[in-house]
Amino acid sequence: MQRRTCWIALGSLALLVACGKSARHATVPAGQTVLAFGDSVTFGTGAAPGEDWPTLLAAATGWRVVNAGVPGDTALAAQDRLPALLAEHRPALVIVEIGGNDFLRRRPAAEVKEDIRRLLQAARAGGAQVVLVAVPALSLMAAVAGRPSDAPLYAELADEEQVALVPEVFSAVLGDPTLRADAIHPNAAGYRQLAQGLLQRLKALGYAP
């Protein structure tokens, strides 16, 4: 009986800790500005205008989502344009999706990680809450098997920088040939699934009402 009581107490403590962790995230009301910051996957390459995930997320939440996706952008180059975007839009939330082009250029993972870290820190220093979207690792074996997985650096960064992570959503889209326009970009259906996965995670974290 004592052991059972102990496990119940530990479970209750874990629940309280989890609830406390979620409570750190302030809900972003409809009408607030959210900055979607990234590369071609944020821009919407592979689908028609208006089918990109920032537009779909805006429609689902009522947020004013600024699409700051630039095709071909890298985590290294993106550092130059983020400060001006933060100053112009003063977003309540910044969603960062970047790194794929760095992987394609075969940049060392440690360098990419530090570049993305600087982006996260800059966004947070600008007064915004920050969410990091995990990007699939560049892996020939995973591509052949049709099972891409997140690059480990994203989970590491989320833990080290204490920012929220959206894991496996992008990887799941690229793992389904019916959701891809090409090897690295979703199609319209893929962007819909990406937006739905993002929304589900944002709701679970408490950012989206």
C-alpha cells in the first residue's frame, strides 16, 4: 500500500511539473502578429500562392502571420535579416523553420546548430516567444527507405535554449510521396498537413487558443 501511495504521489508531482512547464507559454490571441521565419518550406515552394503553411495557420488561428520565408536561405545568412523583421513587426511569437539548405551544403551540424541558436536567442531578446520546427536530417539511407527523421540538433537546441519544439511533423510529410512536390518540398496537400501538425502542437503547448 505504501509503495502504491508513493507511485501515486510521484505521478501527481510529475503532472504538476508538466502543467507548470506548459503554463510558461502565453496564449497568443487572434489578431496578434506571428513571424514565420524560414526558408523555401516556409515560403511555400512546391505549391500555389496561398497554400503555404503560414497562410493556412493564419486562417486557422486568426493570427496575422507574416511569411518571412526566403527560398535558399541558410541559418547562417538568415541572421542578417532577422533583426529588421523583429523591429518592423514586433511579433508575439516567432516560428523558426530553417536548416535544410545548410544540410544540403554539407555544413557541419555543430555550426548549423550554433547559427540556429543565435536566431532563437535574437528572437527571444526581441520580446517574442519562440517555437522551433524540427527539419529532417540529410540522409541517403532515410531517403531510400522513405523514412526521414529529424536532425538531432533541433531537440538538443530546444532543450538547451528552453524553447518549444515541433518534432516529426515536417519529417512525416517528406516521408509520404503523396505529400511532396519534390524530394525536399511539400505539395499543397503536404502544406495542409504541415499546417495541421503545427496547429495541433501549438495548441498542445498553449500558444494557440
